[in-house]
Amino acid sequence: MNGLLQDLRYALRQLRKSPGFATVAVLTLALGIGANTAIFSLLNAALLRKLPVRDPQQLAEVKIPGGNHGMGLNQEYGELTRPIWQEIHASQKAFSDVFAWSVNERYTGKGSAMRHFKGLWVSGNFFPALGLRPWRGRLLEPGDEGPCPNTRAVASYSYWQRELGGRDIGAGIQLIADGDLVEIVGVAPPQFFGMVVGQNFDLALPLCQPREGLRRDLFDVSVMGRLNSGWTIQRASAELSSMSPGIFDATVPPGRDAWTIQTYKKFQLAAYPAATGVSALREYNHSLVLLLAMTGLVLLIACANLATLMLSRARARASDIAVRLALGATRARLLRQLAAESALLAAAGAVLGIAVAQSLGRLLVAGISTENVPVDLQIVTDWRVLLVALSVAALTCVIFGVLPAVRVTNAEPLHAMKAGGRRLTSGRDLFAWQQAMVVAQISISLMLLVGALLFVRSFRNLLTSNPGMRQDGITVAFLGYWQSNLPRERWPEFNRELLDEIRSIPGVLNAASTTKVPLWPGAWEHGVHIGAAEGNSRFTWVSPEYFSTMDIPVTRGRNFNFDDTASSPRVAIVNETFVRHFLDGADPIGRSLRTSPEPDYPATVYEIVGVIPDTRYNDLRGEIPPMTFAPASQFPAQGPWGHVMIRSNMTSATLTAAIKRTIAEKHPSVIVECADFRRQIRDGLTEERLMAMLSGFFGSLAVLLSVIGLYGVMSYMVLMRWSEIGIRMALGASRRSVAGIILGQTSRMLAAGITIGFVFALVATRAAGSLLFGLRANDPLTFLGASALLVTVALVAAFVPAQKASRVDPMVALRYE
């Protein structure tokens, strides 16, 4: 231990003598370790960290393997219907306690004063099953369940502080939530955010029983339970599988055709681990793993740079090391002293890197958040993060410190003590090692630069892709009028009145209603039969102005008109994919299609009266599905709400203010929410934006580090060959030929590095193929562009040492030797 402390003190003294080197080394390591730790922290928060509840490892979720194939209405994180949940609750034996929960965004308050809240609807045993204790008041209990409306709610700690001012629960806090007057009976503990990682709930309310009964086609709840002692996930799945026929027989949704009913009855239930909750962020896990690999490669480049510096420092201390070896010092002791110096640098880099990781982690969370879908992830330094940071620090210590130290301490003392200057065999040997590291840096940099260009170009392709409709100048408005107390039969007419009022606003060029905003999540699909052909088609009901508002031409047949009313024959317009899929490209005009029956959507025969080009439906990726449009006046399930697509020559913010002002003057109880269409589409490209931004940053950083390493090696080579260059110039060599020697050496390293990097990049980019849009993973233009950029920057960096070599004064160089 005394020897170790001596080595550390000696290493500290050596680093204090070289503050510039120590600062550069620590900052380089901090950036590399911090980037790796930040990406892992995000992975840890989204995928690995367990829920802050009692014994989370005992939790399991009950789901239908593979999902319900789009059957019925599907709410976010809704795996099962409430009738299925009730059957499971009544007959299961695998869990000591089983509970249901559902999330949705609703409103507090009334009329124009309404505000969003993130609701968590739970069964009465939700909080007891999770073993949670209230922060204030009490939590929901089984006795709070009952007939609707809800009368009690529990606030999250953040909502209690932010919206309720941290007021005393005992004094009685009431508010209107989801249209009902509820009393806040308690506050959840601060660490509990709900069951969705990255999404904190605001209010928890009990799952109540609606007067009209539970819907069997609404998949809106997630069911979880705590495994009984001695039970495993596999045993629980086997028991649920055996129960499945009875459960699905008892919960068949009404109004479906025979094929749908048979498909439903074949569903099976299974158990899945739920210790880490659920999260849509897990859709990004492939991207985050790729980013983690990229940061690892950046760290390798940084380590190669530091290894080059360490070799140069070791060479400068070669005589000292040789004297100590000659005087009896053991190679192991010298190696330990040099390793102690590397360990101190790695430790300092790790400590600073953990601090950097906190800031980078918050930036990453901000990068995947949008205005409408904020991400609430706590980036904390837990044991996993510390373990990764320390492991990365130890690995970097070995790469940039120990290996060069082993190389130097293996030198023979006699050769080292003869070293009068730069023309040493050992010096040239060290230079060969440095060249090899530069070649490795260049090859890794090319891989990262190719990846960065692929993701940036893919993101650009998405932003500039043509979805088949207008994006600019379009504002989407949501109108909600369920508090207007209008009778149901008045809803379609009132929807048209609101549309006319919006159309009358100065600056509005056109407006149309739709049941589905294009390129937004959510879909409605019907079974369709045309003669012998059958399958599924996406359905949207729109007003006659929709296609002109969105610049979608009707290429065959006619558009909808105001003669298409609720009492007239049903008509439809389909897309080209529909024509190819169901009619094999034949003329569809005048053909009839029949839909399969569903609740609120009886079997209906539509006459196809028009065809439009293919347009994107849910997103900019993937295949375009068969699509059917029908008149809004013939929509069979109109609710007290609607979406309006508005085309105007005003900015979205100006138009939003005008719409809210106009509607509030005549209808103060109507909710109005607006969003810019293009911005919403861009916000939907979160994963692509994250990959483009970070891969571009890491690719640029890799090139910068490689160029710095190349510059350092070439400068060192000029210094080592100083006398040789002087002799060459004394014998008549021109400045151009001397510069050509340096640039030729650079070119050979570049050629080797790019060749190796090209091969590895071809292999590595295959993993990114699924994340690209409009590009192949082996896109030749990207590979050539990355290679050309890297060569250009590297040659520019090598030009300075080459110029310095060409200006050597022979007399000065020979006298110095």
C-alpha cells in the first residue's frame, strides 16, 4: 500500500509538471466517458430502472401475445377490455393481487378555461397492490370504485405542487376533472410517477362503472398483478392460457361478423415481466443502442489520441527510465508508476464525465420531447450508471495508458541511454505505433462519418418527402363541445356551424372537417368486401372541401358535394392502393363495397364515386394502406367533437388566436385547440431527429479528434526527422519535395485507414438499415462523400507540418543535431 501511495504521489507530481497535457487528457476523457454514460443513463432510465414500488420484480402484465390485431378501439397502453379484466380478476390464481389501470389526457375546468391533465384511471386495489403509502391524505381504495361519475381523486406530488399550490388536503380541495366534480383525497409519494416510464400522471381516478355498461370492443386497460409465492412467469402464462377460451367466449364484442368473432375467440392470454413498467420510449431502444456504440467508437478515437501523447511523453522520458532500469529498478515497478499516471487521468476523466453525463442526459431528454408530448425522465446516477462509468474509465486507462507504458518499459536500457536525439531506432518504432493508431482513428472516423451522413440525409429525406398533400399553411383545430348540453341529433349540424364560422374568419382560404388528421397517430379500419375480394381498409369521413383544402386531386370520378347527405345513398372515394389491392387495377367507379358490421358502425354498402392518388396515412414511413373516404354527413358515430383542417395565409399562431376569439364570442363552452400541421409532422420524427442530431455531432467530433491525432503524429514525425530533412535540403532537395514526403506519409495512412474503415462501415451500417428513409445502408454517394470529406480535412491538417518541414534551415538543423 505504501508503494501504491508513492506511485500515486509521483504520478501526481508528473502531471502537475505538465498542466497542459493533463488538462487536455482529462477534458478529452470527460467528453468521451460523459457521452457514453449519458446515452447509457437514458437507456437505464427508459429500459432498466425498476418502478418505485414495493418488490417490483414480482409484477407481471397480462397481455394478448402479438396484440389484438387492431380489433375494436385501441387506447394508448390499452392491452385488454374491462370485461376481460373483470373475468381475469374473478377467476385467476397466479397473482396474490391483480389490478387494472388506464391512461388518457382529459380536461379540468369548464369551457375556455379548461386545461389538460394526464389522467390515471385505476382499479380500487391499484395503490394497495403496489405497496404505496400516501404523501398526504390517503390513496384510492377498493371502496372508491362504483357507478360513474367519479367523486374522488389522488394528485401526483408534482401536480399537487404545481397546480394545487401544495395546499392542505384536509382543508378540502375540489375541482372539475373530466367533467365531474371530484375531491382530492390524497397525494401520491414524490417518487411515484405512474406505470408509464417518461410520463408522469397528474390525477388518479377510480375506474367507475358507466350507466350504459362496459364496452366489449374498447381495449383501454392494462392488467397487472403480483405473482404468488412460488409462481413464475411461465407458470402464470400457462394458467392464463388455460383460462383464455372461457374468458374470450364470455366477452365476445357484439355486432361483429362470424370471422371476427372466431378470430377473437382464438386469442390467448400470457404473462410478461412488468418490473420496469411500460413506455413508448422503448421504441427508441434500437436507436439508443446504436448511439451507445457510436459514443464508444468516439471514446476509442480519444483513447488513441491520448495513447499517442503518452508514447511521446514516454519517449521524452526514455533516458530517465533507462537510468532507473540500469540502477536496478524493476520493470514492474516502472510499469506501475506509469499506470498510476494513467489511472489518475482516467479517474479524473470519469468524475468529470459523470458530471457531463448529467447535462448531456438532460439534453437528450429535451431532444426526444415535443411540445405536445413532453418526456419526464429522471436522469439519475444510480449503481448501474456508476458501474458503466467506472468500467469505461478502466477500459480507457488500459487502452491509452497501460499499453503504451508496457511498450516503453520493454525498451533496452543501453539503447535508451545512447539516445542523444531524435534519430533513434526506438523512436522510429514508437512512430510506427503512432501511425497504426492514426490509421485506426481514420477508419473509425470514417465509420462514424458514414453513419452520421446516412442519418442526416435520411432525416432530410423525411422532412422533404411528399406525403401526397399540402403541409404548409395548414392549421389543425380540435373543437370539443361536450359541455354545450346539445342533444345528440344536433351534433352533426353544430359541427357544420363551427366549420362555417371558422371559414368566415378573414385570411382563411378554406377549411374542412375530418375524423382522422393525416400523419397523426390513430386509425380506424373496417373489413371490406368487393365481390369475391375482401380485406381491410382505413376509413376517414371528411367534408366536401377536404381534398381541395389539402391539395389532393380527384383523378377519376367526382368529389363529394353537399348533395351527399345523411339520407342520400352512401358514397366513397378510394386511393390507388385500394384499387390495386381489391380490384387489381380495374376501374372502380360505380363499384360497390360493403363494410363488416361493428358497434356503432352497421354493415353499409358504399358506391365508389372517385379515386385519389396515394397519400400518407399515419406516418411518413411504411407502406401506404388501402384508404376509403366517405362524406362527413354520413358518419355514423359523430361525437361532440371534431377536427378541422384549415388553410390560410396567416401564421398558425395568428390564426389560432383568431379562431379562439371567434368561437369564444359565440360559444364560450366550446374547447378550441390548434396546432401547425407541418410542425406536428416534424414533432412526430423524434427518433429520426435524435439520430441525425447526435450522430452528426459524434461524427464531427470523431473527425476532429482524428485530425488532431494526425496533426500530432505528423508534427512528431517532422521533429524526429529534423536532421534528415536538413541533410536532404543541404544536398539540393526542393521545398516541394520535402513537403511531398510529409504529405505522402499522410496519404499512405489515409489510404490504409479509409480502406479499413470502408470495409467495416459496410458491415456496421447494416444495423441501421431499418432506421433509414429513402436510402440504402450501403449508399455509394454517402460512402464517397464521407471519404472525400475525411481526406480533405486530413490533408489540410497535414499541410501545416509539411509546410514547417519545407522551411527547415539546413545549417540550423545540422548544428542542432
